[in-house]
Amino acid sequence: MKKRTLAVAAVAIVAFAGCFKNDGSVSTPRAGVLVDLVSPNAVNTSIVLNGNIIGSNVSYGSVPNYYNQVIPGPGNLTVANNSNTTLLNSNFTTESGKFYSIFIVDSASRMKSILVEDSVSYPNATDSVKVRFYNFAPNSVPLSVRIKDSASPVWPYHGFETQQSAGEKNSFLPMKAGTYNFQIITLNNNESLKDTSITFDGKHIYTLFIKGFYPDTTGTTAIGLGVVKHG
């Protein structure tokens, strides 16, 4: 089981470096799918992608594998608990040569999936990164994220994401590499709900997201910020 910081650039090269085998025959094209379990109260789950188990005993806060190679076209993702009760059964579609993230969101009793296409256009400069932002906190009012004590948020007023809203917000913001102290704030309250220090290493691509249950501020499912390093 892999935690959120992923080094997938090498995997991408291996998985998608052409469609021809050494003997000259044509191999099956592939897409890449990363699955991230961000359902705050999900524990000890089994995750099955296109009929293949990619993670067992997977709990909130984990990515069970690197980008999984799949045959482009229709796909299916299922999540079950340790009693073998299905929590999620979701269909999706991929295209050849593209990379995707599937975020498993909401509470375990009403689990949903959100599919977004990932960028593979890495920053050229060592002091630069690209960052995408989502709000995956169930029951959330619109929340903003700012750099500590700054006047304006970097990402303003994101409600709990749906498939539609995540697709509409699927853009990557160029930023400088380094360590940031981010604050989650509400629409009408300038006080921080949570401060989180995040380090972005240069020449990489990230997804930053609000996690946990709103408005909880304590415990293992408290609201906070999570990050996926895509490569």
C-alpha cells in the first residue's frame, strides 16, 4: 500500500513507451488509473479495478497502487468492506495513452467516485510546480484555501465536489516550489479552520484537496489538507 507521495514518472514511461513489442507485433494500448481513497470513515476496504484487486485492507488516506494499466474504454471500480458488502460500484471510461485519478469520496455509507484526467506536462524549471485543488470534505459549505495571513485565497469558495464540478475545476495552477503554510477558511469567517504545512518539490505535479468531515476539527477524520504527488 502506497501513501500519497508518489513517484510515477518512471512508471508512466514504462507503461506507455509505445505500442510495439520487440518482435514487431502491436501490443494493446493502455491508459493509467490512480485510485485514491479519501472517504473519511472508510476502513479495511478491498478495491477492485476492472476485475483485478489492486488493494486489500485499504483505509482512508491511502493510495493502494501506482498508476494501474488498464485497457482503454469502459472500466469498472468496486469497493467492498471487510464483510464483503459492496460500498461502491462505479463505471468509467478511459482513453488510450491518458492518465486519470479516481477519487473515492463521501462517507462510506454513500460512497461516490470522481474521475479526472491528470496532466503529464511537467514543469521544466526546478523551482516550479503545478497544483490542482478540490474540496472532498463531505457536508462542506464552500471553503477557500489561502496562504497563511494573505489577503486573498489561492483557491476560493469550493463546495463539496461532484463529478461535474471536479471536471469544471480540472486545471493546474503554476506555483513556485517550496513549503507553504495553507489555511482553510469559510466564506464569512476570516479565521482558519485548519493550518497545514505542505512542501511542493520542483518539477512535479500535485493535487491538493480538503479532506475529512466538515466541520470536525479533531480526531482522525478531522478536516485538513491532503496531497497527491502525481509525478
